[in-house]
Amino acid sequence: MRGRENILQDKVLVLNKYYQAVQITTVLRAICHLVKGTAKVITPDWTTHTLEEWLEASRFYNNGRLIRSPSLSIVAPDAIYLTAYDRLPRLEVVFNRANLFMRDNYTCQYCGKSVRNPKDRTIDHVIPRSRGGKTVWTNVVLCCRKCNLKKGDRTPEEAGMQLLKKPEQPKWKSLFLEKFPEEKKEIWKPFLDFAGLYPER
């Protein structure tokens, strides 16, 4: 059986009260919602459980993700729904560093090098700000430090560099699926089908 700390960081799908997928969280945060009474566990057959009901079910059901403490044992849920949360899934992606890194798959958009190390990540303005370039989705890319130094205050053409792909504003669906764990495909499929988010094959 896996360690409790590892299980607490597993991914849990979060649905709104209309059963639409709105985000992905951790088992730890999902359990906090259950304890506060703001969420219920939901299973792929659309059965819902309060915390008390799920604790009772956990006595008979063990999927290898059983979390034990001195006072209780609970199976880590795969999905929850927020009983009072009625906001719809986001349509536009907020512009920030984290979403930019996900859009560019943590890859330098000039040399193709993986830049998972935060110390090696920079953000490059394709058209430099000194030339009027704006800080918008279509003009910024993830770039390793080496390529950023090489490019300097020039356009890619002037620096003899080429972008791997044209920067575009991402869709929320694509970023949502970036965090989509492979092992959850079948478990989450009913919910993602319902929300129109299941990855195309």
C-alpha cells in the first residue's frame, strides 16, 4: 500500500453542483471540503456520499488508496462535487506565469529544452518591449536563460532564432487536460464526457 502522504497528493476531479468539471485538486483538499460539508463524494455511477456515508463505505471498500489515522479510515475519493458551487467552467484562461508555463509544456520555445527547473525559466517577449511589444499571450513565450541571453533585445529573426510554434491564447480545456493524470482516464470518463472535456482519441 502506498504511503499516506503520497495518497493525499493524488488528483481528485472537482465538479460544480451541476456535475460539470471545474478543476482538479488533491485528495487532502477534497477531504477538507468533505469535513466542512461543502462537498460530497461522487462515484462514476453518479452515486453521492456525505462524509459520514463515505466513511461507512470505506470500511468495506479498499481500492489500495485507504488512508488511516488514529481516529478513522477513509478511501481517497476520485471525484467530489461542491454542493453549493454553481459557477460554470472557465472559458478564458487567466494570463499568468503558471498558465504560460503549462501552455508551453515547460519547454523553451526556441531550443526545445525542458525547463522544469524554476531557476532556468524566463519569459521572453517575441517582439521586445523596447520595440512596443506587449505582455500578452501572443507575444510571450517560455524561454531558457541561455536562449534569452542569446536573443537579447532583438526579434527572433534578428537573432537568427526560430520559435517552435506561434504563441497563441490557450483554451481552458487544453490547460485542464495538461493536468489530467493518465490513470484517471477511465475513472473520470463519465464526468468529463458529461462536461464535453474528455480527451479526443
